[in-house]
Amino acid sequence: MKTLIDKKIDEKKQGNVLTIENQIVGTKKLYIESYGCQMNFSDSEIVASILNKENYSTTRDISEADLVFVNTCSIREKAEQTVRKRLEVYNSIKKSINPKMVVGVLGCMAERLKEKFLEEEKLVDIVVGPDAYRDLPNLIKEVEDGRKAVNVFLSKEETYADIKPVRMSGNGVTAFVSITRGCDNMCTFCVVPYTRGRERSRNPKSIVQECKDLFLDGYREVTLLGQNVDSYLWYGGGPKKDFKNATAEQKKNAINFSNLLEMVAKVNNKLRIRFSTSNPQDMTDDVIEIMAKYDNICNYIHLPVQSGSSRILKLMNRGYNRDEYIALVDRIKNKIPDCAISMDMITGFCTENDDDHNDTISLMKYVKYDYGYMFKYSERPNTAAEKKFEDDVPEEIKQKRLVEVINLQQKQSLENNKKRLNKTYEVLIEGLSKRSKNHYYGRTTHNCVVVFEKSSHKVGDYVNVIINDCTAGTLKGKII
Ligand code: 5AD
Ligand code: SF4
């Protein structure tokens, strides 16, 4: 007879369920919504784990929740507006269905606005920044005692290394593993260094252990996460900027990102490794070498460029110019000829003119990115750009340039995908296709999504698929 766990594993392999794993059923219910970068989704899993020990289990039904959290993003104004709209929705649910629910704001917006949140949004009871989640049980008690609670303390050490995340809404095959927190790069447009604090790295032993546990639990792909993974540096704990004060012994035994990648790659050759995000100024040739050495490190790099103009890159304080970025791309393609590269791009940064924009277009044509995330510049309060430069590119020009960049990327994505026709790739099956229950979807090493007809193979298996059709976003194929 099958136990409940056997049944759950069977269902997971068939791709029938979205699992919420390794949480003890609690009597109180937590509903948590996440916005923004992958790091926020990963942090929400840490929050769920901390609160699971306080007798909360997660629910997907807000109307039954005792506690409602929204994990927020401040990167662009639009992201903040989305959160405010959600708060209005929670408010109406609280009034009409669930008057006792407690509402908390977590993450970057909590850190940016601090106590102001309580004044602006009367509904909010708890405000917690990204480094203060361990304090949540105390903060909840404060609210239960009738007070509003805030903790926006930014830590130099916190990495939540010992906390095993509750894996929510995953497919049971691919998981995110956080390796660094914060960012020291101070790109002038970016709010992250203010909302997430100083850069620090997580103990490599705990990272490797988490990856081993994930493999044993059936996971077959991990993405190592950080605002700037190439800057990873473990010398016993503490902020990256204090490495210069480390002892000779600590310096000798320090682990950098290429060392970490190799340690994780050795966990099991059937565990795929990805990482994000790479900052061009910090990416070393050692990392490229290690990628080339291990087959299970995927041939894919997310390498945000932000602009193709050296003049704009300087104003953005990106730490590289156009030629240096191109030279890095050339080195990657020389070592790993079929390495996919994706980018982030911003249009309409302060003073950007037509020549700068044309530099962006020509850089995109040179690199032929496989994928892109493209944005209009959105001025953020208290960033260096807000203080030093005028946000002087008119909205309609920002928009026009954005459309041009998106259209070019679409065209190039399709061209890149067409080059994959009639070729065979190893694909890791991640689940059932959203459009058809008779089809699976998975990814190639290049992070391309592939859809193909279901077979006797299970979710989590590797299969070889020959590509016979494509769109700009998806490859279609047949298992061979
Ligand atoms: N305006 C527009 N886009 C931004 N990004 C970061 N800050 C801003 C901003 N102020 C983009 C960058 C970054 C990605 C995560 O978000 O491209 O790489
Ligand atoms: Fe922001 Fe730059 Fe750090 Fe990325 S590298 S999080 S864009 S400051």
C-alpha cells in the first residue's frame, strides 16, 4: 500500500501538484505574496520557515489567513504602485470577510519607507526590512498586544544560512539557493544598496549542504542567487568591504565565486547549476573556466548591461565601459561557444541622447542576446542619480526607445531560436505545459524553454529532444 508521502511523490513526478514542502501543519495560517526579484521569492520561503516554527502554515486562500504578508520591491515606481494596489485589496478583504487579519509589509519597500508606511497605509500593522525576519515572532507578539511593529535594521552579517526554506509554489525540480545578500556596487540608478544593505556572503558549507539536501529531495537544478554573485567571498563571515581587515589565515582560506561554483558542481553531476545575477565588472575568467570544465554548470549567463553607451555607463557607475563589456562577452563565447547570454537594459537614463541609444542598439546587434529584460528608467528617491542628475529624457522618448529595444530583442530571440532547429538538446523536465496536459515543458542548458509531447518519462528526468519548431520565447520538439 502506498503511504501519503509515496502518493505525494508520485503526484509530484506526474507534474500534477504545486507542492508546499517541508512545513509542519500549523494551526495558524500565513498568506504571503511576493513581488520583484527572485531574491524576494526566496526570502518569502525563509519567512514561511521562521513562522512555521511559530505554528503558522502557509495558505493560498487569503480569506482564511491570520497573517497576510506582502514581500515588496522598490526597484521601479511601478513595482511600488502594484504593492499599494494590493494593500487596497487586502483592506477590502479585511473589512468584508476577515476583520481579524494582521497585515505586514516585508522587503525593500518596508526598508525604504520604514515608519512612514504606518502613517501612509493605516491598514498595515507590521513593517519588516529584509534583514530582520528572525524578529518576526516578537513583532507579531507586539501586534497581538495592540501595538504596531517595525524592524528595519540592516545587518552586516545576516544570511539566514541555517534556515531551511519552506519551498512554496515550486515544481519540485528547480530551486533557488541564496548565496549573497546586499550589494556594494552603488549603480547610481539603483535603490538596492539602500534597501538591502551591505554585501555579505553565506557560509559555503551551508550552501553545499542545502544543494545536497535538495538533490536528495528530487531536485535536479539549483540557481545560486545574489544581487551580484560574482562578488561572492567567504572569509568567515561579515561584509565584503571588511575583507581587507581579515587575518592572513582567513585570506588564505577564502572562498570566491569560482571556488563555490566548483564545490556546488561536485555535489552531483545530475544536479544542474545556474546562477544570477552576474555583474560584468566582477565576473572573472576563473568563473568562465569553471563553467567550461563542468557539464552540469549550465551554459547560460545573465549579464545585465544597462546601456551600450560608455558615457551613460559611466554616469550609471557601472564600473565597465562598452569595450570592456564586449571583451568579456568575447571571452565567454571563446571559452564556451554556445553559451547563452541574457541582459537587463534601461532606456532613457538621465541625459541619454540618440547617439547613446544607437550605441545600445548596436551593442545588442553585436552580442545577439538570447533573452532580455528591458525597462524605462524610473527615478528612485535618494539614489545618487536622483541627487546628482536630472531625469531629463521625456517619457515618450523613453517609451519609444524601449519599444525599439524590445522589438529588436524579440527579433533576435527568434533568430537565435531558429538556429536551434533540427538540433538535439538535453532537457530537464520541469512540469506539464500550461497549454496542454499532453505536453511537458523543460529547459535546455541555455535556459531555453522547450515544449514536447508527454512520454513515459517523469518530471525531474533528463530527456533528449530534437527541436522542430519555435517562437521567440519557446522551442518545440520531440523526445528521441
Ligand atoms: N529604473 C529602471 N530600471 C531599473 N533597474 C534597476 N533600477 C532601475 C531604475 N531605477 C533594472 C536594472 C536591473 C534590474 C534588476 O532592474 O536593469 O538590472
Ligand atoms: Fe543595483 Fe547595481 Fe547592485 Fe545590481 S549591481 S543591485 S543594479 S547597485
